[in-house]
Amino acid sequence: MIEGISHVTFIVQDLDRMEKLLTTVFDAQKVYDSGDGTFSISREKFFMIADVWVAIMEGDPLPVQTYNHLAFKISNDEYDDYLACIQSLGLEVREGRSRIEGEGRSIYFYDYDNHMFELHTGTLRERLERYEKGQV
């Protein structure tokens, strides 16, 4: 039986640069650094973002940007602060998809290796309730 998500792994060219992104934007806490050791397929670091285990491993970046992404929940009051933080790191912010009022706001951005992240202010319940009401 599936108990939940164990962890998420991202392959990145520069572990230190990605560590800065994770700790700055997501307030990630580093819990492991392999240093020069390779217990897996490459050097790696582990972080906790809220209660999500995020692993980064050294390797080649994704060749293209896509809409595949990992989204984290933020409060609406923090939206502008997160956007400024992301922009201060020189990260590419992608224009969000069209939305209907009431389903929350999102910041979509790419890391240095073409992974997309989203910071979203809404919840699944809010989105489904809004979709039930139809387009306005």
C-alpha cells in the first residue's frame, strides 16, 4: 500500500548553486551532504522543505523547459515577498496560466537546470469549489 511520497530528486549541474536556491526560496534545511562520496549514482545533498524530502544529485541539466513542475503551498500574504526573492536570484519567472478568480495565485519559475517550480496560494478544495461554479 502506498503511504505517500517518499522524496523528490532533481539532477543538477551545480549542487552548491541549487543548495542556495533551495535554502533561499524554500527555506530548505540541509540534512545530508555526500561530499566527495558517491553512495548513489553521483554526489548528492538532501534537504527538508516543510515535511518533503528533496534530494539533489550532480548530473546534466534537462535539455528543455516544460510545464512539468513541483508546487509548494504559500500564503497569499507572502506572494510578493516570494516573487521578489526569486527575482533577486535571477531565476526565470514564467507567466502563469490563465486563471479564474478564487482558485489562488501562482508563481512559476525555472531553476538553473530547467526544472519548473510553482508557489501556489490556493488549495485543492478551493480550486474544486471554484470549478464547480463554472467560468465567470
